[in-house]
Amino acid sequence: MTTTLDHTTYRMPAEWEPHTAMWLSWPHNYKHWACWLSDASSPEKYEKVLDAYCQTMHVMQESEAVHLLVLDKEMEDNVLTRMQKLNFRTDNLEFFFIKTNVPWTRDHGPIFVKNATNEVAITDWVFNAWGGKYPPWEDDNAVPIHVGAELNLPVIQPGIVLEGGSIDVNGKGTLLTTTSCLLNKNRNPNLSKKQIEQYLKDYLGITTILWLGEGIVNDDTDGHIDDLARFVNPTTIVCVKEDNPQDPNYQFLKANFEQLEKMKDQDGNPLTVIALPMPDPVIYLGEQMPASYANFYIGNKIVLLPTFRQPKDEIAKTILQKFFPDRKIIGVDAYDIIWGQGSWHCLSQQQP
């Protein structure tokens, strides 16, 4: 149900705050994954994508309930059959019959907020498939309304385009984002930077906004922050860096890191910025995929880390473990998933 409640009393919690559930959407649309290529092996690769997705659901059920969007009962049965063949658990998995076109729940799903008395509401921002890139998107845009109805939660509609992967918060009033995405004319061409900032402040409980610049190569979101820099506690950010000057990401990431080192939080204090390596290039059909260790998901008991079959996987795991001593850092292979140009954080959304 949509609502006129006072949205300024709500805030977006940090991802490490307690969750009720992790939300996912089953990647049923092969045409979406394959829309930018023509490759005879793609159907076989897509089966690997689905198996990797099932592994994530299996792993995350130890941490919190997994809520999965599927089209209908037939799709639910197909997912359960695949999970059972892989000997994966399903006891903490719940299905919701909500139509989607694409599986990127971080972007089309609800962004949950809480008020001072821990009442939860949903913010339902407009989703236009990253600037109109992947039609149709009407079903995806309607997902938050349907989730609100399923959970009997109020739904707040700011009325502007915003994807969850374009923002990251510390839960205390500071938000990270990028100019390449939020100020892109394919999102909200009639809004100024100041006006967009006001929406973030009014609907997400934000007081301070930190703007970085460009995203990584072949990120079709126009530079989502969850491939670049992430809060790991209220005062610390991990930011990906590329050590190879010949890599196309080198200059962009160097500039972002140097910007962050000069930035301050909502209280005017400097932030601690920790370097997180970029994986060695993951190439598919001659294209460098937007693989990033920053695309991790922070669960109640587990931090889900995308891995790419290389030694740097363990380096990234070790760095993150220092900041989450009470959580297990679990790497789940994203080598095939990244073919879709996103990973575990892009695919998920947390419910407080």
C-alpha cells in the first residue's frame, strides 16, 4: 500500500545492521543475459549461472532467510528441483510470486528504511532499467509495491529514478554515490545535483553525500558505487584499486581512491580508506567484465564475496575478514555470474 506517512522520520540502515531476510529474483530471462552477445555456448554457460545462483541461496540460508521472487508455481518447482539435485538446503527459502524481467534485485527491489521505533517501510524509487537500456522494465519497476503488499508494509514513493546499487550508506547519515550514475541524464534529466541530494536526504535519512566519479569498464549501470567503494563500518570504507597502469580501470580507480582520502563523514571526521584489490581481468568473448571484489553482500552471519578463480580471491577475503571478525567471509564463484555484468551485491537486497 502506498502511504503519505512522514518519510523524513526514516533512515536507511547500514548493511551490517540486523536483517530479517535477503531478497533475490530468480534469473529466468536468458535473453537478458545474452542480449549483448551471440555465442553458441551461451545456453551451457547459463546453466552454470543458475547453479552458482543456487549455491548462493544455499550458503546464505545459514545467515538469514532467503526470499526469492519467481513468476509462478512452475518456476518454484523448477528451482526446488535444481536445489535438490545439487544437494542444497531449502529449509530457510521462501518463494514469492512476483513478476520480473531481470534478476538485479538491488536495483529494482525495495529499499527498506526504519524509523526511531524500528518500524519498517519500503521506499519505491522509479526503475528505468539503467537509463532505458533493457526493456521492458514495467514488471521490475512494480516489484517494491508487490513486496509491500506481501509484507503488509507501507510503501513510500519519492518519484525519481534511483537504483540501490548506486548508493551505499554508513547508517549514521553519510551516503556514497557517483556522479557518472546519479547525475547521468538518462536517469533524472530535469533534476540538478542539489535537488537529487535533497531527495536522498529526505527519503533515506542522509545528511552528508560523498560523490565519486567514474565506474569500472563495461559496467552497464553507468558506474554503480557497489563496484567501487563500500562502507564496512561507520568510519571505514574499502575502495578498489588497480595496480596495473595499463589496465583501463587504473586512472578512474586511482582518482576515486584519492578523492575518498580527502572526504569526511557526517560529523566532519576523516574517513579511513582501505585498498581492496581489483581481480585480474575476467575476459569473456573478448570483453573485460566488470568484476569487482567490492560487490560483496554483508549478511547477519556471513559476508558473501564474489570470487573469480584467482589468487587475489584470498587477498580480498583476508582484507574483509579484518572488518567482520564475527562473520564468516564466504567466497562464492562469480566467474560465470559476471557474464551478466553484475555479481552478488547487485543481485540481492537486504530487509532489516
